Amino acid sequence: MGQVHLILGGARSGKSSLAEQCAKKSNLPVTYIATAQALDKEMQTRIALHQQDRPQQWQTLESPLLLAETIDSLVDQAINTSSDNTQNIGHCILIDCLTLWLTNCLCQHDLAYFEQEKQQLLTSLINSQKHPNIHIILVSNEVGHGIVPMGNLSREFVDQSGWLHQAVAEVADKVDFVMAGLPLSLKSVTSVQTEPSRGEI
């Protein structure tokens, strides 16, 4: 079956590097979905540096808003290609990052728009898990460890990002948190949730 992998971490934590390593290890064709928008020189430089680090054979798509639609299209293409070739080729989709996508939704539209897109994203992730060799890796910034922001939009962003991470983590097969380049596994396909024994209560 397909796999959804969420990778969280702070700025310069190494989360994107881990995501790219996981994509390479999948041994599948990779499509990198970039949610960033090059609206100023500083962001243009950041995007250029990320592009230099990625393998040239990876396909790159820009999707600052319609994330679910882009994922569905790639999954459909992978399924159709496998059917045509009578073999299960599969595909790896790397999304970097969810927090920029959230920012784009809140700044360019409104909360209702984001909620709609969020539900569509969760549906896309769940549907992708039904197909063999569809690996989706989602990168996102963990911003809930700092002080509560003063501005209304900033507080809304922190709240929505936290709820988004919880929702994606719930459907994900694997969740990692990265700090100082070191990944900590929060959830894995081998994890077994058990009820505590009476002696542990």
C-alpha cells in the first residue's frame, strides 16, 4: 500500500534534507512540489539553493495553493502509467512545505478557503494510501514551541499550523521530528498502540 510520511522541524533543523534522503531511498520517480513563491530577492535565493541541492532528474512543480489538486493529478498519472506498462512503477511525491502553503492560503484568501483546501488535502492523502508504491512525503515547520504572537494573523497562523499538523499526523503512516539534523520518530508503521496494563494505570 501507499505511504504518507510527515516530517516536522524548526528552521534549519535538517527536515528538508531528511525528506530528500527519504525520497532518494524510495527508488521511485520523484516529483517535488514547491509551495514557496519567489516574491522577493531573499526568497529567490532560498529557492535557487534548494533547486541546486535536488537531483536533476526530479520533476519540480510549483503549487502555492491547489495542493490537493496537484497531488491527485500526480497519483492518477502514476496509476495510469503503471496500468499501461502492466507493472507497478509507483511514484514519490515530496511536498515542501505545508507551512508556506498555509501562509499562501491565509494571506491570499481566507480561513474558509484554507479549511476547504485542508479537507481536500486530507482526502487526497487517504486516497493515495490505497495504491501500491505511492509515497508522499510532507515537510512542515513546527512553530508551536515559541511564545504566542501578538498579531491576530500570526496567532491564527500558529493555531492553524498546529491543527494542520495534528490532522496530517493522524492519517500519516510515519511522522518524524527533526532537531539539529537528528530525526526523532514520533509515529511509524511498526508502532503498535496498546492499552496500558492495570499495573501502569
